[in-house]
Amino acid sequence: METKEWTVRISISEDDEDYRTVAEAVLTTPSGKRHASTAFARRNPGDRPVPEIGDELAAGRVLADLADKLIGDAAGDIAQLTGPARAR
């Protein structure tokens, strides 16, 4: 069985007051295909700052966006291989 490795790099940053967390992710496949996504998490000003929660939310959201892009790629590839949909 062949094993393939895809690389996802996630960078996470918070603003100085820890109100907003930004996650940026880049997925690169061995063939050179690349997807980039950005996602955010915002803390309610009334909540106490817990940076790990913002990191988890932003990272989870950016990975979900990458997953949507990959599923879209697969759907497009399937459509190309199977040809146009036929009316029944």
C-alpha cells in the first residue's frame, strides 16, 4: 500500500487584547496543489481571556474550510470523469 503525505501548516495569532484570533492554514499536496484558508475567533469582551480557546476555535474553523475546499475539488474531479449529468 502506498502512503502519501500532505502537509498542512497553521499559523495562529491574537491581537494585543486577545479579543480576536486569526488562523491561517495552507495545505500542500505532493503534486503541488495548494489551498489557503483564513478563519477567525472572537472573544466576548465580558468573558475572561483564555487564548487556548480562541486558538482551538480558529484552528478548527480554518481546517473545516480546507475540508470544504477538498470536498469541492473531489466533486469537480468526479464531474469531469463522469461527464455532464443526464436528465431522467
